[in-house]
Amino acid sequence: MTAPYRFTPQHRLAGGGNLPTEDAAAQMEATGDYRILRRLTPPEPFVCNRPNCKQAAFLDVETTGLDEDDEIIELAIVPFQYALDGEICGIGEVFDQFNAPTRPISEEITRLTGITPDMVKGHAIDKDKVRAILSGTDLIIAHNAAFDRPKCEAFMEDFAAKPWACSLNDIDWRSEGHESAKLSYLAMEYGFFFSGHRANLDCHAGIKLLTMPLAATGELALSCLLTSARKSGWRVFAVDADYASKDALKARGYRWAPADTLPHPKCWWIDIDEDALEAEMSFLETVVYRRPTRPPAYRIDASNRYSRRVG
């Protein structure tokens, strides 16, 4: 009978069992046989003392679900200052408020977020306070802005007037050696953990991630994100594409536009780089439409990227 597997430590810590926790962790890491995850501790607010810094806001929402008509039940915003080289040099006060939806919060959402109907009952997000934060903000960042931006724009028009960037999609995490771009996974890859699916902690985790040098290139994550956010591109709509082409479109990265997407609802669309437009038109002509055509394409940049309002 095979003996049950038992973990056998290969190293003893200098100083026995009386080392301070961080010293013990450092010794274990130094062996090369252990990876230590440290709990994320949100920093106290501090003021930027560097000149010519920009103001950003990391944002996260929790909602009643993932559908287009689901509602925000928590909004968190953490303002921060950054230098043009990508260094974060100041952190502001956290804004975090609940919002009572018009539909019930399901048990699944409560299990996922920890937010119960009683927690949001009678609460409403203070839009004047949100406007005050946004008034001095140069850039909004979210981890999956394609979800957060439409939700926020539906809640308040003010969000549509700001440039957005995405820490999920504006950094090529796969080329940096990571199998997933999920926030909790990336946190572990960069040595920390947090209680996910609460908006304020997600914001602090996102900011922490942006301070990190990327695994492959060594570039600061925020610097890489800013470079991507400054680029322009195209959003292409495969209007009137027949049903038989859906698999080819999905395989190429097209997504379905919900009914509130402007200017072309209920069709397939994709965002592409500035220099990829002609190649995309060739694909649509030969694979999707199988005839000469020029489907609509609109320029996108940080002012409308991740929004459903393009064109």
C-alpha cells in the first residue's frame, strides 16, 4: 500500500521559531522553494509632492448581475496621482457607497460579493460627491472597463466625458508570462492577496498592481497602461452579418453589441489597432459577407474606448 503523501520541509529557519513574521517569510523566499503572499493593506491617503502630476481614479462597481439592464449596488472610487513615467505618487480618500437597486439582489450575487439586501436598503450613491471627484480627474481606470464604463455611463452622464483605461485589456498580461488577467490571479502572481468582489478592495488591488514592474519587460504596469491608453484605433461593426458567420466572428474576437449600443445595436463588433483596418475589412469581405463591402468603422481612443457610445 502506498504511503500517503506528506509535506516534508527541506529547510530550517535560522533562529528557530522565534523570528519576526516578515524575517521568517524573507528566509523562506530566499530558499527559492517558497512563494509568500502578503495580505493587501490599503495605504493611508498621502499627498503627492512631485510637480506636474496627473490625477487618476481607479473605479470598481458591484452590480445585480452581468446583463445590460442590471444595476449598480456598490460604487468605489480611489483617486490617485501619477507621474508621466508611471510612478504613483499620491493616494486620495476612498469613496465607497451602496445603492439600493429596483430589483432584488439574488442569493448568487450575495454569495459572490457579500452584499445583502439589508446592506443596500435605503442607500443611494451621492452623485454630487461623484461629480466632485470626477471634476479633477484626468483618467478613469477599471479592471474590465468594458463592463464598468457602460454601467457607470448609464448611471451618470458625467462618466462619458472622461477618458478611460483598462488594467485588464490595456496591458498584455499574456506576453508578460501570465496565464490569466483576472485581478485575483495577477495579485497572487505579484505576491499579494485580498478579499475580492468588494469594490473598494478591488480598487486598491488594482492600484497596487499598477505600481509593480511587469514580469517580462520590467516596465511599470501603469506606464504600460498609459502607453496603450494614448493609442487610437478603430471600432468595426459587422452590420447585417448573417447568422452562419457568428462562429468565425467570435473566433476573431468580435463581441455582440447589446440593444443600447450606439450607433449600431444588436450586431457584432471589434476594436482593432490603428494600422489593422484594411486587414479587417479584407477578412469581412472574404469570410463574412463574401462580397465587396465596407462595413462601418469609427475611430476610438481613450475618450470613447470601452464605451457603448461610439460614432
